[in-house]
Amino acid sequence: MLSFTCDYNEGAHPAILDALVRTNLQQEPGYGHDSFCASARERIRESVGCPGADVFFISGGTQTNSTVIASLLRSYEGAVAVHTGHIAIHEAGAVEYTGHKVLCLPPHEGKMDAGELQAFLEGFYADESYDHMVFPGLVYLSFPTEYGTLYSKAELQAIRAVCDRYRLPLFVDGARLGYGLMSPACDLTLPELAALCDVFTIGGTKVGALCGEAVVFTHGAPSHFFTTVKQHGALLAKGRLMGIQFDVLFTDGLYFQIAQNAIDRAMELKALFVSKGYQLFLDSPTNQQFILLDPAAMARLDGHVAYEVWERLPDGRAVTRFATSWATTPAQIAALTALL
């Protein structure tokens, strides 16, 4: 059975496993105060071009998003996201569970529009009863989005300008950041992206690590963020697990090299489906490809290849997602070619 269901079907890159074994008996302090985390932080600061950034490691994406958002918002504030944003649909209400509403705007192929954000904020403050409402406290974006699409530099700059106008921090969820940065459609470098954010994450779970996300506060973390992580049950005692992994990923550009593999295989996968006459739901430039399949096509693939059904359409077709990863091989694309 071939599987293209997600980008974390495999374990971890062999270089990470080797490092974990090699350092296994080395004694280190806990809670991220070890030498591996210290080294990883410095490598990340150098890579993002922000020597003064505060960097933290958290074990999973949902814990990261809910903890970061809770640390930035007052009790009466919410996070502005699009309806298809990860925190709005795929985290089981984790942000709401911390007491903060997700304030949703319409998506455009997964992306937020700066003009609509501006109109929403204008409308909020034009309402004479806004003191009775949930205040917009930050803006949340994903890069790439849930539909594999990317914000251009100009689009991010426009959203950043609106955030500055209303003094809202901009939080970019980079669970698949490597796959976004290595896309041929990306016109941003990592330092340029970092400069546009107040906080962003670098995903490890989906890009070669066993687990873990790096949280980067470009202008300094909120007061007592470490304690907030602990309070949210997101602090790993053996923080070295994340430190070792990110230290390896950010040594000699490994993170970007393995992300490039996912992009190369995704472009092959896209071209394959198009050549066989299948229709794309949208033209994703990253490792998530969304293909329209009718019931007959799904029946032919059943039992041979695994993928995700993203949504059902009124005409009976399904929007399906085929995801490549750092570990997807040309042989797997060749096997899919034979099936199609």
C-alpha cells in the first residue's frame, strides 16, 4: 500500500536518529537548558537572521499554537484567522479551550486578504458597542496554508501593515515552513519572513524530525513564556530530544535540503495527475496536492494507495489530498504512475 496521507508517516531523518543514539548516554540538564538546545537556538538565530530572537522548543503543533496565542492575548481578546486556518478547524478548539475565541475571515485558496482584514478591524472599532465584544488581539496565518498555497512577500507586507496600524502581533504558523520556503513559487527568504513576523514557528514534526516545533519570537518573548509553556502542559522534561533534532536539522542546511525533496516529488506527482487527465482542485506550489476524484477513480485506487479526503463536493466528487514529504522517494512516484 502506497501512502500519501500526510507528511509525517515516516519517523525521522537518519542523521537525527544517529545523533540521538550517539548522545544517548551524555548527561544534560532538563527542560531545554541542555547544550543541544543552546546550540540549536544559535543555529536558528543565524538562519533567520535575527541574533536577538528568543527561541523555544515545544513538542507538538497544537500545544505550540495554543500556548503562543494564550501568551500573547489578554483575557478578552481573540485570534483573527481564516475559516480554513489550522487553529479554526484542525485543533479541536484548543485555542478556545484556553479562553480565546478564533475570529474568522473568509479564505481565498486558504489565504487571508489584507483588505478584508482591514475592513474587519475598521468595522469592529466603528461599532459603538465594541467594548462588549471579543477584541481582535493578534493575526494568525499559516505558511504554507492548509491548502498548500503561499503568501507572496507583497501579500505578507500588506497584512503586516494592517497589523502595525492596529498594533496587532502577527503570528505565522510554520508547521510546514520548509516546504513553503523551498517551493519554486516562494519569493521570500527565511530572514525576510522572520522580519515580517512578531512570532513564527519552524515545524520539525512534518519536516524530518520525530517531533517538535521551534518557536521564534523576533522581538522578544512575552513575560514568563517558559512558565506559560509549563502551565499548558507543553514543556518536555527531556528537552534535549528537541534540541538534538533541531541542531541536526539546522546544520549544513539539512532542513532545506530535505524539504526540497518533498517539493521535487510533489511537482512530479502534480504533473503525473495532470498528464493522466485528472483535475486539480487548486494549483498548489508546495508538498500538498489537491486532486479532484470521482467515485469511480477512488474505487480504482482503493486498496492500492492511501490519501486524505479533504471535502466532498455536491456533484459527488471529492477533493483529495496527496502529500509528499522529506522521505518520499522517486520509486513511490513511479509506483503511483503504474497505478494510474
